[in-house]
Amino acid sequence: MVKKINQNEFNSMDKSGVSVIDFNATWCGPCKMLAPVLEELSEDMAGKVNFYAVDTDENPELASQFGIMNIPAVVLLKDGQKVDMNVGFVPKPALADFINKNL
């Protein structure tokens, strides 16, 4: 399950392990295409990777903190540190590879 979070929830969440953060917006077409792909991956990788979604319109400071200029942007964190980022829509196999290479 992809959990929608805001700035305060991000600041207080447990950042250990691997996390995927989907930066998106409600008006973004590619973001809407990516959401079900991330949901599927969150089920496939349950217990190994935490999945989160952040609305950039509602949380501009969090988007700025990660240098998000375009959406959708998927940021991969290891123990709270940004280790990789992918911008734009990607199909499930490519996104799975992106995550798995960082596990």
C-alpha cells in the first residue's frame, strides 16, 4: 500500500530501511498513470520497501527539499538519505529494476 504523507508525517516517520517516495499532483496525467504501478509494486515488495506518496501542491517545501522540479518523480531513500531518483512515467518492470538495484 502506498501511504499518502505530508511534511509533518515525513519528518516524524521511521526512515530506516528502503523507502520510495512518489512526488505527484492531482492534475498530473503521468502521475495518475504511475499510481497503480506503484500500488502493485508496494504489494509485490511488501516487507522490503516502504512506499509513500507526496502531493507537491500540498507540500511544496518537501518537494523543494528533494529538488523536485518535474513530476512524477520517484525518490529512493536508504535510511532517510536520497540515493536515487527517477523522473517521469516508467512501466512496472523498469520501476521494479530501479528499486531492486538499490536494495
